[in-house]
Amino acid sequence: MSKELRYVIIGAGMAGILAGIKLLERGEKNFTILEKASALGGTWRENRYPGLTCDVPAHAYTYSFAPYAEWKSYYANGPDIRDYFEKVAADFGVNPYIRYNAEVTSCDFDEATATWTVGVSGTEEIEADIVICASGVLHHPKMPDIPGLDSFAGKAFHSARWDDSAVLDGTRVGIVGCGSTGAQILTALTGRSKQIVHFQRSPQWIMPVPQFDYTDEEREAFRKDVKLIDAIRYNKEYWDAILRFTDGITNIDGPQMKEIEDYCLQNLENSIKDPELRKKLTPNYRAACKRLIYSWCYYDHVQKPNVYVDTGAIERVEPAGVRMKDGTLHELDVLVLATGFRADRFIRPASVIGRNGKSLDDAWAVRPTAFNAVTLPDFPNFFMLNGPTGPVGNFSLIDIAEAQWKYVDQLIDRLRAGNARAVEPTHEAMADYEEKRIAAAKKTIFGSGCTSWYLDDTGVPASWPWSYQAFVDAMAKPDFEDYRFAA
């Protein structure tokens, strides 16, 4: 007879919803999903800027068990993706288990009872046998350190804290940052704003991709025959591209990486007509060292007459606009800070205290890490989905989370069966994993000589450094010899 376990799931984004669904599928209902915000959706709730689009094809950015016939476009926009997660949560019965405005402030493990005490919003405590950390990675906005930012007379805000009161039509807009967010905002505003200045510390490589709308007839066909959806989700050309990409970033001198770089360079040279602008938009690092931007229209929009690209250094922000180090003043009405997120936070600033009083801050003093991107020594029964050192890149994190859940579920099975009351990786397994991971990560394209959010504070890429298939194989079944089971 299996033991009934109590679960706390942290976060009602993509991974938290997945965990809830999987527990319900097993008939386990003794769980709570704690969400710090007032709605579900994770990054698709946090971000709602103009032009927000996922860079994974919509039919591939779904749970494998929940195909969706209603996607409007090949690449879906943010509101449509949030609608999808809301529908899935409702369809699979997860909503009653979500508590909103319930921010986790602490997690404390009691070794005597093998239980976690989870502090909620500083006023309540919940006991659990298992903690599933599905907090996500990119949810703590990173504000740029620009002198005078508070002095700006117009509206200035981070892209993940969009100010709906800002007037964008017919005004002068500055965009700081040229990752996917900055590129998407620019393409959405060129037809609305009087002038756009795109401040680019370092230009990005652009991978051209197709974009098109699905017709009513196509959506009706999807509703009637799920095989048509599967043909898109499991399209051989799409998966060949994913494997080519992951092989390329881990074998940077191989033919796959050269193919990616040649394709991006050809896109730049064929798309940008003005030699001076082409020079501005030419990166000085290898393609994919920073996260590739997938776009079907950025190069078209950046060449519009109301757009100016400035790759110089910003001196300061003044009430009237942005002053460059060369003395140029860009007068602006709105300043959008598309400067990304603090990718080292995860569950923090919550205090997490594991076995023997070990704190997560101490465990991550050098860098956030986790054994096989899922578990940590000294933190029994604490599992992470899309946690540190997991695969990142231009592919679906839903697939990653599903693979991780299969791995986690097998570890929890030992607890369900009553064969153990707590499980954690051994220090030896963790040290061996991290030594090999760091050595391999330094050889990936992410470590080839650029600054990006992939890098930790020591300059080591904070990602899974092996192939996609190697990750799938690792997640297929835990090596139980790597784990310590408390009887």
C-alpha cells in the first residue's frame, strides 16, 4: 500500500501546472500550488509587452498530452499562450489546488520528521513531505545600472513591468536591450511610434524563421484530427533543426555550428541594404553565444525611416532623454528597459534551509547548480523543474519539464512505497556531475567569448553542456546509486 504524501508546488507557471496535472493523474490530491501573483501563467503573465511572441512553434510549445487546435499563428503571441495554460489548468482540474497571492518566503527541512515547513507570505506555514520548486528562471527583472535613470521626465519601465499608461502612438520611444524582447517590441512599435531609438550594447544574430496565420479551416481540421497537430509538433524538419542546434552548441567546430553561423550571416547580408547599418548590426562574437533571436521581420523593421540604432555607450539618462558618451542626446518620451532578468535567482529571495541547517544561499555561494538539474545534496525531497544547469536554448522548455518530471516521479516512487522517507543526491555524485559539467560547459558555444545571461558570476555557462539526447537519456531513469535514501 502506497504512502500518502503531502506536496507543495511553488509556482503556477508552465512547470507548476504540469506537476499538478501529473499528481492528479496518479490519484494524488494532497497538494497545493502556491503562486505569488494573482493569476497563473508564469513568464506569460509577467510579460505582456507589445509584440510578445514565443520563439518555439506553437504546436510544439504545448504539453505532449494536451494538443491545442486553436493556435492562431505558427508562432503564438503571449496572450494566446496564456489562454492555453489557463485552459489546460481548467481542463485537467488543477485550478482548485492553486492558491494565489501566496508567495513562498521560506522552506525549512526537519530531519527528525523528514518534513518541510513552507512559509507563505510571512504569515502562514504549511507542512509538506515533498517540495516541487517550479518557480521558473526569468522572473526577477534585471534593471540596468544607468546613472540618472530616476531623473527621466517621461515614462521609464522594465519590459516585464509594462506601464499601460505610457503613450506609444506618435511619441519618441527608446528601447534599451536587443535580445528577443527588445527586437519584438521594436517590430511592434515601428508602425505606431513617431521615432524609435534602439540602444544596442552588442548586436545580436538573427535566425530567420517563417511566420503565418492558421485559417479557420485549418483550425477546424485540427479539432477533428489530432494527427494533423502531431504532424507539426513532431515534424522531422523541426526536430532535425533542434538536434542540429544542440549538437552545434556542444561541438562548436563541427559542421552544425558552421551551418547555423552561415545561415545567420547570410540573413544579415541579404536583408540589410545600408552598409553602415549592416556594420552596426554585425556581432563580434559567434552565433548562438548569446541566445539566438528567431525573427521573421526584425531586419525589415529596423530599416524603417523612423528607427535609429545606436551601438555606442550610454553616459546617463537625463530628464529629456538618453545622453551617449559621445555627447549625443536622444530626446525621448518613453524609455523601455528590455534588459532581461536575474537568471541566478530561481526560488530566491525565499530562504531555503535543508538538512543540518544548510542554506540554499550557501549551497549556491559560487553558482546555482543542481544534480542533473533536478536535485541537491542536503535538501532532501526537494525537486526542481527547469532549475539550474538544465537545458536552455531555442527549443521547448515544456518538453524539458516533462522529461524532468518522469525522473522526479521515479525518485518519489521510493517514498510512496514506504521504502524511504527522504531522498537526496550524494555529495560525491554532485561533485562528479559538477566537475564534468563545468569542464564541458566551458567548451560550448556559450563559453566562446561573449557576455550573456547564460554565464554565472565566474563566467561559466550555467546550462546543460551535453546533447539534447543525452539529457533525455539521463532523465529516462535515475541512477539510484547516486542517491542517499533515508530509511
